[in-house]
Amino acid sequence: MTETVLFNVGGKEYEVARSLLNDHPETMLARMASKEWNPNTSEKLFIERDGERFRYVLDYLRDGKARLPIDVSKEALLVDMEFYGI
């Protein structure tokens, strides 16, 4: 069974495979989800960011690219990526 991490990003919930985060240990997301920083691994981790754009951050971590719809700002996503340490 895949171990997951629960994120609440701006009120939108995401369940992310821990293995994806472990593939990117330098990111803030991996550090937040680490057992060192968060010993209660069943607890949701709240992040005060745009919950809708977070899915594109995850796409980038999975695939190395993110395809944005016309109504999502590339600049805003880049600011989010910088915030997450990507």
C-alpha cells in the first residue's frame, strides 16, 4: 500500500504519495512531510497558498512540466514554485 501525506492547501485537500515527495527532498513540501518535522504523519498539513494552483505544482514534481490552462498565470505558478523550493 502506498504511504501518503495529506495537505490542505488554501482549503483544498490533496493526498500525495510520500514517494513523490521523497524524490524531491530539497523541497519545502518534502521537509514539511518528513517524520522529523511532522512526527504525526496522519495529520493534515496546512499551507496558506492557492489550492487550485497546487495541482500544477504536483504535476511539475511528477512529470517535470506543468501544462497550464489559459486562465492560470504562469507568473503566479512560478511564485508558488519558488515558495515550495522547486
